[in-house]
Amino acid sequence: MRLTSARPGARAGRRGSAALLGMALLSGAVLALPGSAAHAADTLISQGRTVTASSVENGGTTAAYAVDGNTGTRWSSAASDQQWIQVDLASATISKVVLQWEAAYGKAYQIQTSADGSTWTTVYSTTTGAGGNETLNVTGTGRYVRMNGVTRATGYGYSLWEFQVYGSFGGTTPDTCATTNAAQGKAATASSTENAGTPASAAVDGNTGTRWSSAAADPQWLQVDLGSVQQVCQVQLNWEAAYGKAYQIQTSADGSTWTTIYSTTTGAGGNETLNVSGSGRYVRLYGTQRGTGYGYSLWEFAVHTGGGSTVPPVQGGGDLGPNVMVFDPTTPNIQAKVDEVFTKQESNQFGNERYALLFKPGTYNNINAQIGFYTSIAGLGLNPDDTTFNGDVTVDAGWFNGNATQNFWRSAENLHLKPVSGTDRWAVSQAAPFRRMHVEGGLNLAPDGYGWASGGYIADSKIDGQVGNYSQQQWYTRDSSIGGFSNGVWNQTFSGVQGAPAQGFPNPPYTTLDTTPVSQEKPFLYLDGNDYKVFVPAKRTNARGTSWGNGTPQGTSVPLNQFYVVKPGATAATINQALAQGLNLLFTPGVYHVDQTINVTRPGTVVLGLGLATVVPDNGVTAMKVADVDGVKVSGLLLDAGTVNSPALLQVGDAGPGASHAADPTVIQDVFVRVGGAGAGKATNGMVINSNNTVVDHTWIWRADHGAGVGWETNRSDYGFVVGGNDVLATGLFVEHFNKYDVWWKGNGGRTIFFQNEKAYDAPNQAAIQNGSTRGFAAYKVEDSVNTHEGWGLGSYCYFNVDPTIVMDHGFEVPVKSGVKLHDVLVNSLGGNGQFAHVVNDTGAPTSGTSTTPSNVVSFP
């Protein structure tokens, strides 16, 4: 019988993919064993640092409790192997690790270090762990240190009262703790004050004759704003008679999310000097139990800085970099400047130039903003109607002889258009979102001359007049209001659209859902007076119509000083340091080569790109990973594969069962993936979604069929969109040309509203795509183990121009179960270059001939 605390509400944990390394004990590694020679000048450097774990047993055993200095709190994992806990030290030399195990300990585990959180070096390993307090003298360097549990000693998970790492920061002796009081004279706030004579400011005024005192209740707090993120090494509390018996010292980068760097339940009052280790802009005393019947009262609250990383903190805010052009109605020569950008970008399909054209609220006359490659145009109001163009925002296809099928990678957002002719032209194909727009007139989706087009996506927009689809092969419109919709080629899908045409698939080819089950609009930059902020719209369920039509939109505003403004030349190390400090990311237009994975681990982090900001992994790392946490928002990025194969370009969550995020899901929007085209690139997977309840709203995941570095093996990428999480929703899913499955869905409860696909053009022959006894890897594969899945408006096309004799058994492959349902599905052979034998499994007529006529299935099963 277990004598430690019971574990109500425990849930299955999630293993990190890197934890799978633990099955091998890394032959050839030099391991330092317990009992070896002591190391000089061991300093505790992990306390209060950012910490993450593969899983937690419940909300009372989070990872932070293992580095809070309190042996009465603990981290515990899910009851499964393998599990890990890791701490981010920015940069450190490691001399000793102390593990203070609770009764649930690790029998086999490793201590590992890493520079990037992806590639790990084992500095200690055992298969005979005994629990209790283990002191391990080790030698290593790295940013991250982790305990990687391989085998549990009990039927419970892994549980540590404290995970302590000793050594020095930056490979050198830590800086001396400053004698200057960094809190003195700074802005201070408190949960309450006893009266007007005891304000919060009196505790940081340097006068021991004045004091702050709180109301006589628990809990209470006092916090000071240091003005920037700093390393905190010591806190001094000069108590009046009314002291705190139980309290914590906490730090925060944003004044919202707090990390405990010291905790006690036996405070004695008087003058207390606390040596701590942590970083933050805000430092707080958080009292949970008073030592008297009065409140909490401090003559002085002093904070000393230094003694930590030699790397200076990353500062939030600042200017928007060289590739953002900001206009107001008085700016001279607006049309000429916009034309200059278009001239550079009109046909610059694979270049490195990136631009964002931002317009302050106001009215702009006689504007025709033509939008080329890697160019975003947006208004800076909180509402689209705040920024009005008496003119147009135009995309046409003159550069490509009237063919719009390569009008990729551009966007328009948050503007009110009054088109000169009454109708605006937006003739685009993939990766060209039209979001949060108000067109006081019609919208033409075809190029001049009605040439080919293969788009596209509209969301959260109001089109007063008619949307003319014309030559667009497929289109998806979500949560908008339109005056009407004309024409349709193969697959036009609507969800939550006021004024949408009635359901009619396949003739006319309209798939219409009254609402969108879950949607959360993309974050956007705006001006609040003279201050830049990012607005994060609120989640909506069963949405219909725009999010802004009834006035001020629902959501939250985040000041720019809470963002690291990423500019050309920024390194992955600095980006990750900013994330570790608690900053969000605003990528300005540019191409960013990263030599380590960008790790997003904090719940609620916002990552927003402007001007199709592009991230390229240089050495085979995953470009970006999002931890299995609530509420991360990633949008507006192009992830472009490097020449060394990456396991994935975006990964959300780790493999294995995880927590529910239904209340606050991670949302991925306008994040595009490219393998090849700009140059030879490789990635095993394009985008991997393992976190439950994730919403992927508009993505184009593309293995290039043209451009540079293109060939069946040259830009090899087997899988485009891989889903391991449960209850994942994809709205506007474009995935093309992968060597095997374009979409591979393994989680239960998945839903897709609109899917567009082309199979890889360049398959050399039938044998190259053979999948066991099946001819071809399906465009959309739902695993046999899945019990529930549903999709609406799904299309796949083939164009095997290398070997037109290739036959695909089907475009869609799903288990035949009552909970798996597909609606309005089609396959098509483009000009007879290859054929499909069926649509879904063995259902649906074959394509035939060269007529480019779809084969349709209205409902499956």
C-alpha cells in the first residue's frame, strides 16, 4: 500500500519524442558515476528556471515544483515509461545533479544535456537507481539539462521533490550579485493596502521609516516592476511586526505567468535575506499565511540582480524592422511606393525579399495596391472599417500570361475596400488568405481573361456584393457574410457563411455547413493610439458570420513590449532565449535560418509573422516545436525545408496520449510548409499535430513540383500532414505532392472542412508509389484504428506527367466504421495523366479519359 498522497484526477502522460533515445544507453558515452571526485564551486543554478516535462500527473504536481526550492512540493509524471523533466539554463557548465525522489522513483534513467532541446548527450546513466536523495557528480555543458526516465521502480510515475543542477552559467563563474537595490524607486503594486498611509510604493522607497501593509486576509501580494527582464539573485525582506509565515518569492516576464524561486512555510519575520536564482521583469512577494492577526507589512522590499547568465536579457518591443512600410493618409507618394514593391515582387516566386505594407486608420483615396509574392497588406485598426481604401487591393496574373495557378504566398487583412469599378479582383491560388476584409462591392476570384486559378481562402470577411468564383477550381469560405456566390468548378465549400449558396454537391459543387464548429480568428497587429499591440480574438463555437460585425471584437490585446520583435539577422538562440523569458514572438518580414529548433513551451504564447516571414532549418532540426500546452497561437509563417533532412518542419505536441485542450486549444493559422522550390530541401514530415483539440485553420503544405531543387528524391518528403492528437479540426486544408500519404490521420475525433490535394506529379513509375498490395498511397488516409472521423468537401487530383499510365486505387482510404463519415468527396484526373480507380476505398466510379471530369461520392459510407 502506498503511504504518500493519493492521486485524484491523474491522467495519461505524454512522452517527448526525444525521450525515446532513452531505450539505448548510448554506447561509447563517457559517464561520470556517483562518488567520483567532488567539483569545486558547485552553485545551484536550476532553481526558479523555466522547466518543462513530458507529462504531469495532475495540476498539483507541475514541473515547476521540482525547481522551486520547496521540498514540500513535487513534480510527478504520468504512470508510464518513458518520461522526462528538463530545465532551461540559457547556457551553463554542469558539475553536479541532485535528485530528491519522492517514493515513486526511477530505476533506470539518464541525465542528459542539450544545446538546442533536440539533440541530447548523456552525461550519466544507471539501471540500478535506488531512490531517496541521489547526488550525481557529472561533467557536461548545455542550455538544457534533463532527467530522462527509462524504467520506473514502482507502478506510479516518476516523482521528484527537487531536481537540482549545480554548475556555472555561460561556461564561466557567475557574475557577483549586485549590492544595488534594483527595486528602489520602481513602480510597485499590491493586492491591497491597509490604508492610504501604507501604499505599495512605501516598500521600495529606500526609507525604513515608511512601510506597505496589506488588508488582514490571505492571500496577499506585493510586486515591483524592474523595467526589464533581469537575473534575480537575492531578495531582502525587512518585515514590520506583521510578517509572513508562509510565502513565496516569484518572478514573471509579463506580470501574468509566475515562477516560484523561493518558498517557505516557516518564515520568522525580522530581516530575511534570501539567496535565489531566477529571471523576470516583475518580482513578487506572495503571502499565503500571516504570522499575526494583522496583514503583511514590509518596511522595505529589496531586489538584487546579477549572479546569473552572462547573456543579457532579450528586450521586448521596438521598431518593426526594415521590411515593414507603415503609411498614414498624409504619407506622400503612397501609390508609387506600393508600385515599387509590386515591381520587385510580381514574379519573384522564389526570392528572399519579404514585405509588409501596413496602413494606419484613416481614408486613402485613389489607391490600387497590387500584391505580389511575399507581400502582406493590412490595416492597423481594431476594426476593418477603421482603414478605408477608395480603391482596390488587386491580384492578377499578367506576369504568368493570365494563368493564376501560381499566385501563391501573399495576403490581405483588416481593410475596408470601395473598389473603383465596384468589384475588387483577388485572383489567387494557395497560401493567399483574404482575412478580416470588408469589400463594399463585389469580389472577382478569377484573373483578367478568366484563365486558370486554383485557390483559395476567405475568412472573417464581409463582401457586400457577389463573389464571382468563375475559373477557381476550388475555394473555401469561413465565418463570413457575402451578398451571393456565382459559379463553381469542382469543390466550393462554405462553413458559417451568411449568404452562402445552398448545399448542392456535386451539381452545383457546393458544400455548405451552417456553422463552423470551432474557430478563433488570427491574431493581428493594430494601433491603440500611438502604441502597437497584437489583438488575439476570442474562441468561437458554432460560429456564423464575422467576429467584428457587431462592434468591438471579443478578445485580448497584448502590448508590443511583450513581444520579441524578430528582425533579419536574429538567431535561433536569441529567439529561444526570448521565449524562455516569457516573451511572445513577432517575426518581421525576412528569411530566418535557424540552427536549433524554435521551442514554444509557455501556454498562451503568440507567434505572429508579418510579410510571409520564412524560417529555414539549416542542420536537420525541426524548425518549430510547440509543447503540449494550452492556447498557443502560431500564424503567418512560411516554414521552408533546408538541405539536411528534418524530421518535421512544425510539430505540435509529442507522441503519445496527452491532455485535453478543448477550453483553450492551440491554433495554427496561415502557417505554410514548403519542401523544395526555393532550393533542394528535405523533410520526413511537413506538419505533425499531436496535441489534442488543435485547430489548423488554413495551411498549404507543399512539396514543390516546380522551381529549384525538385525531383522524386531531390526534395523527398514522405508525409505532408500527420495527425496523432484527438479531436483535431482542420479548416481549409491544402496539401500537395508528397511521396507517400499527403494526409495521415491517426487520432480519433478528427474533422476536416475542405481539403484540396494534388498527388505528386513526378512519380517515376507505378512501382515507386506501390503501397504493399495497394496501387498508390492515398491522398487522405485515416488509420484503421480510428473510430470517429468526419470530413466535408474533400478533393484529390492526379497529374502524373512523368508516367501517365500510373493508376491510383483510390484517393481516400478510411476504415469502414459507423463513426467515420465523409461528405462530398471527389477525385479527378487532370488531362488523363494518370487515373483513379475509385474515390473512397472501393467506392466511386473511376476517372477515365482526358476530359478532366471529377468522379464524385456524395456520402461515405
